[in-house]
Amino acid sequence: MAIDTYVKEQERLAEEARVKAGIPKPVEDKLTLKDIMHDERQNALLGDMISHQGNISDKEIMERLATGKMEAGDIDRLAEIRTEFAEKMRKAETIQSEITPELIQLISKNNPDLKKIVELGSTDGVKKAVYEMIKKIAVTDPSTFDQIVRQVETVKSYREGDYKRLDDEIIKKCKDNNWNADAYTSAIAITDPIERQKAMVKVVKAGWEAGGVVGSIDKAINFLSFGNLAKQAAIDGVGWDDIRINNMLATLASHKDDLGRVLAGSIAGNSDLLAAISNEIVGVPKKKESAGMSDVKNEMPTDEYVQEEWIKHKKKLRGWRNWDPADQDLERGYFMDDLKDAKKKKVTGKGGFWAALFGGKYLVDFFTNFDKFSLPE
């Protein structure tokens, strides 16, 4: 339809204007609560977040959601929980993309604490440990996480802001003068002024040659004048670029050093990270994370399960049918208590929010409400 075309064109022009103005594209939040609850690692992390916030009402809401007893009043709070969790995961993924082995190695050079940690394990080991644990830190240690986020965003913002603007400016200058940008920046990196000028003269001459102007210049002026002209162009071309680049690199290095201090402090004060790095050093398999909701729910008893376990148990009881009814009643009670304790130990042993939730009141209620006299004779 014509109007649909009009709308699409408006959207395209608005996007062009946004890019031209350098306005960052809004982050799309596509993580639904359904996505979270259907992903074991995600819902385990969500449970950790709720558990560490210590909000009793949120725990009750999640229990109602998990057990199919959700109330209308839960919707608004669930929406808030989803938004908070999605934002933490988005920031964690930003950090993961920034924490590279190269960055760890670079910032450890100027950070004694981080350097020690790297030397105990390896650059890649530290990167791997931080990468794997960062989402856990996001939901269990928000103050540490926020510090890391701030420093990573500072590095990222500077690199994509002032740093990129200078880079774009130098590339444009080289393009306008028909210079090779890599050759130009290699030339101005030379500290010896005479050698740098020689290198820059080559850059200028190569640009003239590529542009087809050397021949005409040769006809108009003698070789000496041509050389002087190239030297002057080289001097004019360099300007303050080398100083500006060095200042820019120094500022970026300073931001990375700040990130290094935060990372080193975060590792030293975080038991999960220390454990992950220890495992990397000695080659122990990664510790199992908190269990997800489905993993725990699958361990929860059902009526059929209890009945089957009772049949197995009863086969071990000699002369059961000849037992006194009162003794049979006691045995059923002992069986139920033992089964409850065994199941509670197995469920809670999985660790995490969901294990604690289902292994607590929900499990107790099941055995309390189970009619022991429904067990087969």
C-alpha cells in the first residue's frame, strides 16, 4: 500500500539521520520471560538474582509462577523482574565482548595485582573465568558488577567516541591527499625527525604518483624543487597528528588501567571467580552451576512415584500381610518420612534458588497432603 511505503520511507530517513548524528541505535530487548523460563541457565540465573535480593514477595511470585498458581496482581511485578534481568544480561554480554585475552594481557602489564593472577594461571584462563562468571556476578554481586560495567562502558565509549573521531579524521585527511593511511600513520610513528620526514616524503610522492600529477610537476619544476615541495607537503601534512594520537592512546591506556584495577579487585573479592581461576590453574572441570527450574521440578515426587517406591520398599518387608494394622500404619509413616528426607536432600543438593524453593515448603506440603493410606496394601 502507498501509505505503508510512506511510513517505511520515513523510518529509513529517520535511521539515516540517526546514523549521521552519531546517535547510538537503541538496544532491542527481545528477551521474554518465556525465553528465560524455558532456558535452564537463564532461569537459574534469574533465581539467583531473586534469591540475592532477599525479597520474600518476589520469591512467592516465582513460586506461584512455577507451580501454575499465578495471580493477576503478579503480572506487573513479573514485568519489572523480566526488565531488570534482561538489562543485567545485556550489560553482562557487553562486558563479555570487551574482556578479550588481548585486553587482559594489556592491562595486566600496568596492574601488579592482575599481573600476579595472570601469571598464576594464564591470560586466556583469566579471560575465560571472567567471561563465564560475569553473568553470575551480575545477579549475585551487583555492586561489583556495576563497577565493572562502568569501566567497560568508559573504555567502549572512549574508543567509539573521541578515539574513533580522530581515526576518521586522519583517514579523511589521507583520502583527501591521496595518501595511504597505513603508510602515513607508520611514518608519523617514527620518533627520529629526519627519518620521519624521509618516510613522509615517500608517502607524499606516492600519493602524487597515484594521482598522476608527478609527471606534470616534473615538467614545471626541477627535481630539487620537487623534492623541497614534497618535504614541505610532508611537514604540513603531519601537523600535530602524532601528538594527538599519543595523547589519545595515553587516555585510552589510562581507562584500561582503571578497568584493570576494578577487574583485579573484583577477582580478589569474589569467591566464585577465584574458584573458577583455581579450576583453570589445576585443570579441574568447571563447577556445576545452580540447577535450573526444570531440572529441579523433574526431581519432585509425584503420587505415582511414591506408590512405586512403596511397592519396592514393601517387598523387603517379611510377612507384611501378617503385620498388626497399627505396625503397618507406623511403617507407612516411617517410609514417608524417609522418602521425604531423601528427596529433600536430593532436590536441595542441586543448589540454587529453584532447589531451595521446591525443596522447602513445596516439598513438605506434598508429603503432608499425600494420603499415606492410599499406598497399596
